[in-house]
Amino acid sequence: MNSFDKTASRIRGIIPALYTPFDRDGNINLKILPKQIEFLSNAGCSGFFVGGSSGEGALQSVRERKMFAEAVIEEVNHRLPVIIHVGAMNPEDSYELAGFSKKMGADAISSIVPYFYNYTVSEVVDYYRKLASAAELPLIVYYMPAIANHNSCLEDFINGILSIPEVIGIKYTDSDLYRLQIIQNITPKSIIVYRSQPAGGTSVRARPPGQYATTRAVAWRASR
């Protein structure tokens, strides 16, 4: 088992998407962070997802994102896996954050594609390939049709990202359970398909071994 496989085996279960705490002046409030980490760790979470939509990473500067990511990694201190979301509108910011995540000792990175504009499947795959090269860490890619125009090329997208050795998982962010099942059917068992917010009525067969969820960071016990 290589180091990427070992990391993938640890990033399972319920992974709260951390909120970034701010003070009244709009500055990141790191004083609250230890309480967040302690509460979720004691409740039995499996890791932490930093800088995603719930953490308002897209609204922060690169400096702020680095500061909070570093603080989380130091506070967790290798007790649980920490996944840093590095996605940004500017790919160069993403590559910078990816390299920083490696330097700080993150366990893995994740990223949406650069948003606002539509991209072809080959452009999306190329982005993730460059991101993996910048980080040299296990990579969890996003499947998020709302911001990436690869709805009609699902198999091409999956086959493309599976050609990147650093990819250990796919974060599925969509309400279409049929597409989720397709992805699970065409990906090898070594690739973990993570689900965002669980939808009511999800079948056991369509329920993946890992979930990222905003509500997990607030109503942990009620959502278990």
C-alpha cells in the first residue's frame, strides 16, 4: 500500500466542513478554532474539510486562506486527516494554495474547477493534473455540474481524472442519484466517492463510504 492509498483509507466516514470564524470586524477569529476542533473531535468525526463553501474560502484572500489552513493543521496536529480546499477563480491561486498545503503538512487537497466560465472536460482534467503536480498530495476532485460544464461527458470526465495518479476520491456535489450511481459503477474500488449533504430517500447502494456536510459542523449528534 503506497502513501496515497494509506491516506485514502483514513479519509472515510463523516467529515465536517469547517466554518471559518470571523470577529465583528470581519477578521478571522482563530481564538474560537480550538473549541470547534475539540467539539467535533470528541463527537467522533473522521477528519476536517477546510476552506470550502461552508468555510467561505471563495470570499477570502489567499493570505486569509493560508492563515486559517495553517491554524487548523496545527490545532489538529495529525490526530485526524485534514483536507484543504484550494479551489479559486484564478488557477494560479489554486496552485499556490496547493503547494502551501503540502508545506504545512495537510493530508490531502480538494478543489472545484475555476468557476464562472465553462470549461471542456480536457481543460478540467488538465487543471487537476497541474494541481496534483503543485501539491504532490492525495487529491479529491469535485463533480459539481452546477459550476462545471461536463454534464454530457460524465464518462470522459471520470476516465480523465482517473488518469491522474494522485486522485484518491471524487466529491459528488449534485442531487442526481442516478449520476452518482453511474460514477460508483465506473470507478474502481480504490477511488472513494464522497457525498455532500445526504438527501432523503438515498438508497443503501447509492450511499458512499464518506460524506462531507455543512450541517455536520453544527448539528453533529443530530446528523449521525
